[in-house]
Amino acid sequence: MELIFIPILASLIWAILPIKSRSIAAGLGSISLLILLTKYNSGSFPDGLTVVDQPWLGESVRFTLSIDQITWFMLLLTQVLFPLIVMSVKDKNWKLISWAFLMLAGLNGVFMAKDGLIFYLFWELAMIPIYFITLQFSERDNFVTTIRFFIYTFVGSLAMLASLIYLASLSGGSFAYADLLNTQLNHSQSIIIGGGLLLAFAVKIPIFPFHLWQADTYTNAPAQGSMLLSGIMLKMGLYGLIRWYMPLAGESIDFYQPIVMTLAVIGIIYGGIIAIRQDDLKRITAYSSLSHVGLIAAGFFTLNASGFNGGLLQMLVHGLNVVGMFLIIDIIQKNTNTRNLSELGGIAAKYKLFTVLFFIIVIGTAAAPLTSGFPGEFMLLNSVFKFNSMYGVLSGLTIILCAVYMLRIFQKSALGPNETQMTRISFIDYVPLIFIAFTVLFIGLFPQIILEIFPMSLEKLMLDISNAKGVLS
Amino acid sequence: MIGIAVIFLGGVITLFLGLNKSESQSVMVLRLFMLISAVLAGAESQGWMDFSSLFNWVPTKMLDFSPFDLAIVSILSFFGFYILSLLPSNDRKGADVLGLIAFALTGAMMMVGSQHLVMLFLGLEVLSIPLFVLAGSDKDNLYGNEASLKYFLMGAFSTAIFLLGAAYTYGGSGTLLLSEIQLKLSFAAHFGEYPVLVKAGALLMSVGLLFKVSAVPFHFWSPDVYEGSPNRIATFMAVIVKVAGFVAFANLINTFSPMQSWMNKWIIPISIITILAGNIAALAQQTVKRTLAYSSISHAGYLMLFLILPMQENQAILGTYLLSYGLGTILLFHLMDNYSSNGVKSFEMFRSIRTNKIDLATLIVGTLSIAGVPSTIGFVAKYQLFSAAFAQNHYAVYFALLGSAISIAYYFKPFRYAMAEQSEVEENPSKEKGVFSQICLIFGISLILIMGILPMIVERIF
């Protein structure tokens, strides 16, 4: 419960009092990390520890939050990234902190919710702040972009709401996760319900044809908005996929699996190719993100252990790396007033430490061996290859494409002849970068430490999914 | 009954006391009476007080208030109080406008408690006739005169249609009492055949009420009338008339519930058309007031979904929805009134709202609630309504959800000017606001949020 209350309280404080210090915000943000690490120790509850269970609305909806190993892992991802993001807030944008804390409450709730309607409630609660962040603090009037983003996601959410209401009406009115899980669906019901859930998650992830909101929103949003969106919010969609769509509407997996796999593979290649041709650093990162999460979604849809393990690992790694990329872009932009590759160059000559960190994050994103991107991506590709060797080969292109655009970024901005003038980078900007660079190397060397966080809950989840799918494997 | 008595008394007293004072002075008296009525009716609906012995002389066959009706009466009084508090009065001498508002409110309450078609008709007229006058109460405004005339003509027609329907129903059933009509129909249900006259009567009376609640295709008057009327009266029409109209409508449809499956054949299409047409038309509007008018049309569409549900078990859903709709609408009308003072009517009026934190919070919370976004009461209301209607008809709910998605595009228009840091702030001096109206705003915001986060409170009210 603290994980919800403390952020809401912090959000209220920042809404009322003008506290402009981002260090205080980051400090307050890491309190929830401390709570997570101390109070909810990970290994002790593979089946889920119920944090709160109260009647909420009538007999059908209960306010249920519970933490199992996968949830704990997602919470860890959120709590680790949040202080890093808040620490980079520009002084003039201090009002953003209030929205960010509100969003943190929503995100924590999404990962913990064990009741369909409560899940929906937090899902929307996480979405409203990011809408206001992108609208309020962007560099130009981007009402059209943000409203497009909001309508896309809201349509998805409403489809999910319709599916949940439908599912609950079949389960005798109850929205509890266990009841929804035990509801048997026939073929046409599972197609409708699964389609609604899948649409919501596909928009949020985003999977290929539903990605149209993504690049513009990332480009126009303030750096922190892009970080929150790509670092944490995309994971809501991926998490929803494995926690809510697959176990609840598993009967429809056979129907949707080929469609989603095809779209995801298209997205992987499409995102990679478009990223190569972009000039704006934020757009490159946006399309690279599309390509990476496409691979994670494809890995989940292969339904084998390697795909799930790799996907979960890659969620954390992608979150860290993409936040690192946006931090670097933010620093470059803050100091040079541009983020166009054509106008940058020669950063390495003057800023040694910055360039080293930049390079580590670049190769981490490009999934070079011994960096954090490699183990997850390898497991995902392995699982896709097992599913269908053609898809495996095609999605394997992502490593090549990613190396092309990532090294292009580094080459054009850090190396090269063009002497970019940069003012001094303050120490506080280095702290998150150093941390992320450290995790790139650490997870790259010891991925097993992360994989050991969630084995038992993952096993249970996969059992639920295969039960729901109707085929015991 | 206590509500009618208090408000009527309040109206008369205000008329006499305000004879020689400016309206903004005498409005205090009426507000007080409305608050008393809200508290007393609320207490009676919860069973804390009992005034029924005071009104033994009223024939309960004609006018009878169930606890749910009393809760609605309390809400109506509260909304009256809230409208008079948040939308300012003019400085003319005399309290005639206030008196008419009070009498219209009594009419609304009569509609809520009516058990008899004549009483329902009487309530409809007592509600409407003051409003014809009030719509044109700003005599110098040409649009106000147009609004008044248009409302009068439409109101007269709809009343005539309603009366014709009542006459047919009497011809078919031999009674005007709602309970007896229902009884006769449930006998008829055993034979599977309903008198044609009753069917025609039900249809015509519904058309009469559909005019009042401005459902498509009977909605054409409402944007023009809202635009022409003074803001306070437009709010009154959007909130009070719709709340009372829908409770009366639900009672009427409940009377004919034995032939529910026949009625669903036209209720559901009208509901879907209202939702879609209201939301799509709202997209194209340029002024805030017309957008709000079309938004209230679309809400009439959502509310019509309630009419396909069995009334008795689901009353709380109707109450919650009306409460959330009224609160959100009053808050948004208040902001529209406050920021349109220097003649800007488009959404650009919200440019200067950023300097006022309470107004900004009101805008955000009010909009989110009326759009049905979670953690506000608007979501609780919409969720309850849709999930109950889903059990009756899947497709209607899909269309309603589609309508909600469309509505985001216009509900969020103000944020373009209200939030974006990069748009320059123009000095648009909004009207001076007293502490009292700020307290009212904070109260409204917290009501929306608290009931949205802890919806069990709302369940307890009804």
C-alpha cells in the first residue's frame, strides 16, 4: 500500500508547494525503492503476497493488490528508473515532478493489481499524468500529437474495459483475477475478449500498425516524458500481455499467435530500417524502441521458457538502456540546443567521461556480447528461432540493424570533425549515467542474478497460460 | 415532499424579501432554503428523520416519495444551491428570476415523486413554464429572445404530444395511476398481447419526455437555447431538467416494463443515435457553450441505456450517474461563465486559467470526470451503467464505449490552452471570485475525487 500512498502524497506536496529541488524529489522517489527492497523481499512469496484486499464497489469489485516474483521484478524496474528520471528534470520544469509522482502511483498499482477493474483504474491513472506531461512541458504546441496519443491509448483502454466487463459477466460478475482465470471461454468469446485486451496492450507496447502515436509523442515530449513512456510505460503493455491477456484469454492464443508474431517481426525490421534514416536523435531512439519491444512481444508469443525469461530480462535492460539514451540526448540537447545528428560531432575530443558512458550505453543497446543487451536478446532470438526458423532469421536482423543505427549515432555525434560546443556537464547529470553504465556491464556479465528473481512465479504463470490455452505442454 | 414544501416556501419568501433589493442580495435567502431542503430530504432518504406525518393530507396515490426519490430531491436541491453559488446573479432589482428558479425546482421535484400521469404532467409544466420565461430573462439579448421563443414552441409541442400519449394510455388501460397501468399490463403480458392504445401512449409520452431530455432526433432546440439563455439558466436546464426528466422517464418506462422487449426496439436505437450524434456534433463546435450542450446530449444517450434495465434493482446506478453528470456539468459551466466574461467564446478563453490553481484543478477534475476517466465519480457511474447494460445488450454498450472514446477529442480541447507551458498567457481578467465560490469549487473537486476513489460512499447514498 505504501507504494501507492507515498507517491500520491508526494504528488500532492509538489502540486501545492513550489519545491524546485530535483534531488529531494529523487530522494523521495527512492523511498519506495527502499520499501520494496526491505519490506517485500523478493524470494519469499512465489505465489503472491496479498498486500490489501478490500471490497471496493458492490460485490463484484475488490481492491486487491498482491506481489509475486514477477510483480516484484516489475516494481523493481519502476522504482530503479524513477529516481533516475526525476533527477534529470530541468529546473524550469519542476512542476512535472508532481505529475511524475502521480504516474508512479499508477504504475505501481498496475503491476500489483489483482482485480480486473482495479487494473483498469491504475492503467488509466498512469496514463493521465503522462498526457499532461507531454502536453504541458513540450517545446512547442503539440496538442494534436498528444491528443492523438491519448485517443489511441484510450480507445485501446476502452476495448480492454469492454473485454473485462464481458469476461466478468461470464465469470458470474466477479472481477477477481482468480475468477477471471478460471472462466472457460468458447472460441468466439475468446476471440472477442482476447482481441480487446490485445488491442489495449498492442497500442501501449506498441506493436507494428498501432505505433503511429509513438515517434511524434517521443519527439515532442520533454525528455522525462519520453523516458517515462519508453522506460516504464511500454512495460505496462508487455506485462499486461503475459499477466492479463495470455492467462485470461488463452483460448484465443492459437488464433492470434501467427498474427502477432508476423506483426512483431515486421515491426522489428521496420523500426530498425526507419531508425537508420532518421536525423533526430529522439526519433532514432523511438524507432529503435519499437524494434526492441517488438522482439520482446514476439518472444512472449512463442510461449516457451526461453522467450519468457529473455523477455522479462530484456524489459529491465531495455528500460535502463532507453532511459540512458534519452538522458544522453537530453544532456546533448541541453548543452548544444540541437539533437540533430547532422549538426553534431566531435564530442569525444572534449568530454572523455561522457563519451565513455555514452559508448557503453550504445553498445549495451546494440546488444554486444558481455553487455546487458546480449543475454536477453539472445534468449529471445533463440525462442523465436525455435518457434519458426524463418521468423528467427528475420528478427535476427535486429542485431545488425541496431548496430548500424547505434554506431551511426555514436560516430556522428561523438566522433567526426564537427566541433560541437558544449557547456560544462554538471556532476548531478553524471550520476544516473554512471549507474546505468554500471548496470550495462554488470547485467552483461551476470545475467543469472536477474533471472533468479522470478523463476517460481514465472513457472506458475506459464502453467496458467498453458492451462488456459487448453494444451498442457 | 419536504423538499417541495421548503423550496416553494423559499421561493415565496425570496420573492417578497427581494422586492426592493438587488438580486445578488436576496440570492442568499434562496440558497439557504435550498441547502435546508437538501439536508432535510437527504436525512429523510437515509431514514434519519421522518416528515411523512406532516404531509398526511397529500394523496399518496398522486405523489409519493420513495427513499430513492428523496435522495434525488436532495440532489436536485443541492444542485440548485450549487448553481446559484457558482454562477453569479445579475444586479437587477427584484427577485423574480430567483422566484421562477425556485418554482421550476418544485416542478422538477413533483416530476420525481409523481405516481400519476396527471401529476407527472403537472410537474412537467411547472418545471417548463418558468424556464420559458427564464430563457429570455436577459431581455436585451437578441439570442435570448430567440432561445425563449424556440424553447416555448418546442416545449408546447412536446407537452401536447405527451398529453396525447397520456390520453391514449387512459383509453387503453382505463386508469392514470402508474401502478395500476403496470398491473394491467402485467395481466396483459399473460396473453402476450398489449392494447394498441397503450403502446401508442407509451411511445408518445416517451417522445414528449425525449424532447425534454433532448435526445436525438428531438435535440435540435437544445444547443440554440443553451447558447441564447443566460449561463445560469443554461446550467439549470442542462442539469435540473435532465436529472428530473430522467428520473421521471425511468419511472414511466418502469410502468410499461411488462412490454420492455417491445420498448427496447426503439430505446436502444435512439440511445445509440444520441450517443454518436451528440459526440460527433460536439467535435465540430467552435464555442465552449455549444460543445457543452452537445456533450449533455450525448450524456442523455448514455442515460437512455439505463431505460433498458429493470428499474428497481438498479436505481443506484441512475442516481450515481445523475450525480456525477450534474457535478461535472455545473463545474464546467462555471468555468465557461467565468472566463467568457470579456466576450471570448471559443476554447481560447482558457488561456489565462493557468494563473489560478483552483480553477485549473477544477478544469482538470471536472473534465476527467465528465469524460469518465478512472479515479473520478464519472468513471464509477459510467462503469456501473455500462456493465449493467452489457448484460442486456452487448452492442449498445460497444457503441457507448465508442462514443466515450470520441468524446475525449473535444473534452480535452481546453487543455491545449490551459496547460501548455509554451503558449503565452494573456491577461484575461476573469470575474472577481469570492472565498465562498472557491470553497464551493474545492468542495466539488473533492466530492468528485473522493467518490471516485471510494465508490462505496455513493452506494450508501442510494
